[in-house]
Amino acid sequence: MDDLQPSDRRSPPADALSVSEVTSRVKEHVESRFADVWITGEISNLVRASSGHVYLSLKDETAVLRAVVWRGVLAQLAIEPADGLAVICHGRIEVYPPRGTYQLSIDRLHAVGTGTLEARFKRLHAALDREGLFAPGRKRPLPRFPRRIAVVTSPTGAAIADFLQTLLARWRCAEVIVVPSRVQGAGAAEEIAAALATAARLAPAVDVIALVRGGGSLEDLWSFNEEAVVRAIHASPVPVVSGVGHETDVTLADLVADLRALTPTDAAVRVSPDGRQVVGTLDMLGERLATGLVRRIDTARERIAFVARSRFFADPERLVRDRRAAVEQHAARLRRLTTAAIDRGRERLAAAAARLEAGSPIKLLARGWSVTWLAHDDAADRAGGGKPPAIPAALKSVAGVAPGAGLVTQLSDGRIWSRVERTDDDALPH
């Protein structure tokens, strides 16, 4: 302590500044000198607060600057701020006394060149392409004669005027429903996605949705490269036609849409038939129909005239006479055929009767043949029972016929009863 110089032992000055006074002077000095500045840097640490404000940092190789985009300004920005985006922004430096910090309050934001946006375009395109969102096989055909068309666009832009002018010149039969949405700037992508969903839910349902916007730079059209818009088009249950920018402008919305139109005017052409051509086709079909009807009427008249000149109309009773004569001819032929069939049947019956009579046992007996069977008692014994059989069995062999057995022999004029004295088994000569 003894080594201290006298100057080090001075009492604090009575006019020392307070923290608030220093901060106030710094605020006044800084904000007055940096009220209108353009700053380039890369966005990092982006946070979207529940209040709607966006907090972020701008950085380069050696320093970091805190920045904020107030909720009311966000919708006016040219592009949506995102981490990793190289930007040039405009605003003013503000000092926040309670924390003794400063930040850039951004009111304009642009991408630095097109390299950064093109890189983001390629990365998002590759990721969505792997999911199949751009596959040609999922493209749906457009209705040939749409009755209700929804148009998602800015209601105050030139695109809607071009679209409606072309559509009215081609196809006045369709009802057009404009679903308004911002088409540029921060937050526009979310609005476009919401408008597409609204268009798909309209009742009565629309037949096709046209998403249109006029030309501009890559930055101006960037909302149509945002993932929210691409997925909204992909999820739409209604076919979507994208007509964004000029012919050379290609956005991810164009690639995922069911049909890409080159311009808003071309979109109106793609979603509608040519009314004059339709009318011409209908006139041609009407003429063909009228010509065909006249031809059919003439043919019918000729047929009626031909029939009127026929003999049936000249003498209607002749048809009855001809039919009656035909019936009589058929009846006579039927009678002839019936008589012939009966005669043939009688002849076949007589022949059969003759054959039966020739083979009759009675006829055989008359020629000297006879039939012999055992007497009733012996026949009953041979049958193994006590009663004779109802029909005697004729003897065909001497086997089993013992001497003394009673026999009955049937001749043509009566029966002979006899008894067996003996039997021989000598067969008749053949």
C-alpha cells in the first residue's frame, strides 16, 4: 500500500456517470450514427418467438451481430429468413438499455446473389425427389370441361388479370373462385399452402386449382420453392396447375404440380377448352345428327311406300287365305303320315304275333312234343317242402328221378299219369 502513487489515492469525482447515463449516451451516439445501414452476413441461431418476432444472428469470419425482425415487418421481407442463408439486410442499430446490448432491427432482407438460393433449391429438390413427390406416375389428368376453377394468387396482381382475361375469352362456362394469398415475401409460403388447402375444401368442390404468379427474380419467386408449398400441392385432392413466372422460370411448385404452365396466361389455356372450338364441334355434330335423322326418315318413308305397294296391302284377305291353305296342306300331310305310321305299326304287330304263335308251347305239343314233370307229391318232396309248387317244373334230366316216382305228361289233348319203372342216362344222338 505504501507503494501507491498519490494520484491513486484520489477520492472519486462527484460528477461520475451512472450506468444509465452511460448507456443513454451510447444509445444516442450509436443509434444516430447507425440509423440507416446495409449489412451482409450469414444467418444463424434463428428463433421464431411465440409473439411472432424473429430473432437471429448475422455472422462473418470474425464477428457476430444480433438482429431482430419485428412481427409487423416480417410479412414485408423479400424472402423468408433461414439459418445458413447469406443475406444483405437493411435496418438500424438499436441499443437495449436493460441489458446493455445492441442489435440490428431489420426492415429489408435479400439473398446475396443467387448462389445461396440455388444451393437451397437443389438440396430441397433432391430431398423431395427421394420421397417421390415429383414422380410422373402421380400426375393426374385435368378435367376436360371444368365447371368450377379455383385460382390461388394475389387478388391485386397482374397475374389474376391475365388469367381471367384469357379464361373469359376461351371458356365462359366455368365459375372462377379466387382464393387470395400473398405470393412474395416472408410468410407467403405458409399463406399459399393454406390457400391451396382452402381451395381443395370449397363446396361445391372445384374441378381444378390454378396457382399463378407473374414473373420476377429467383428471390421474388422463392415462396414457390418452399417445402410448405410443395407439400400442399402434393397433398391436394384436386388437380393443380402451376403457372408461376415466365417460361424460363422453374420452381419446385411447377415440378410437383399435375401440370406446369409457362405463364399465368398459359395456365388459363391449360385449364380450359377453347369455347369456339367446342361450339364448332357441337355445330358439326348437330349437322351430322340432322343429316342422319333426315336420312333415316327418308329410308323409313321408302320402306313404308314399298310395304304399301305390296300384295298384302292390296289384298289383305289373301294373307289369311294363303295361311289357311298352308294349314290345310300341313293337316293333310299330317293325316297321311299318321295313317302310314299306324299301318306300319299294325304290320309290325302282326309279324310279332306270328313269331310268338310259332314259338308257342301249344303249337309244339300239337306237332308231337310233350312236357313231363313229377307228380305233386314227388315234386313237393324234391322241393323239400310239404306243398307242391304252383307251377310244375318240367323235367330236363333223369338225374334225381327214382324208380316208382309218379310222373305227369302233358300232351296236346290231355295228360298221362304214370310211374317210373327204371331210368337210363343214355343221351339222344345229336
